[in-house]
Amino acid sequence: MNNKRGQVIIFDLIVAIAIFTITFLLFYNQFFFSSNDEAYDYNRASEKINQLGYFLISTSGVPNDWDETDVEAIGIASEKNVIDETKLSMLVAMGIANSSNMKQKLDIQAYNFSFSATHPDGALVQLNNSIYQGNASFGTVQESKNKIKSTRIASYKNSEIILKLEISK
């Protein structure tokens, strides 16, 4: 009789160890992979905004003479690191009027996005042409640990400006 009681205790112990091990592995797995997912998302977003900043100031876009109706890829440079006033105005106008279309063209649909062009003293670049009149900025990104910034320096009307791009989820 004592032999059967000992077998039951060993069986209960094995079941308890198995339940504990499975529970531990589930919590460990959840913690480990959620941390990696957040790091992956942050790295991916960081890479995306840096590529976007580079592309904006390095290319004129596709097609080369794009407007908001036929743009495939947005670029605002007349030559590398030299900003074209018309394309900057079109980008800002698109960002204000139709941000979802603009975000699609920039391939950042999953993110909140903001853009600004400032002089080195911090004053916003003023645009005043037939396409857009006002500050060269649009969008808002809330302060959060997932906010990622990219800053680029370029030439605009023979003076230096700073382009600031921010994204977050």
C-alpha cells in the first residue's frame, strides 16, 4: 500500500514540475520576444526616417518633375543637398492638405510624422509662392519613448537650412 502512495506522490511531483516549467517558459518567452519586437520596431523606424531624410535632400523624386497628382516618390532636391522651392512647397502643401497620401508616397503610413524646415537660428522657413504660403512645416508627433528624429542640413536659396523629420507610432 505504501508503494502506491509513493508512486502517486512522484506522479504529482512530475505534473507540478511540468506545469511550473511550462508557465516559466511562457512568461520568459513573452518577455524576451516582446522586448525584441520593440527593439526591432525602433530600429526599423530609425532606419526608415534616416533613409527618408537622405532621399528627400538627395533626389528630385520620381518623376523628376513631380506634382501631387503624379508623384511616385517624393524628393525635394534640385541637386544633392540643394532644396528646390517648388518641391518644398508641394511637400508642405501635401502634408497639410492630404497627409495620408503624402505618407503613402513617403512609405510611412504606419507612423505619425512631422516635418519642418528652419534657419540655423530656429526660425521656420517661410514659403511664399503660388503653391503654398506659410511656414515650411506640417504634422505633429507626440513626445514618447518611440519618437525618432532625423535632422538634415541643406542649402535653400543660397543659405543653410535644417530639415527636421520626426516619426512615432
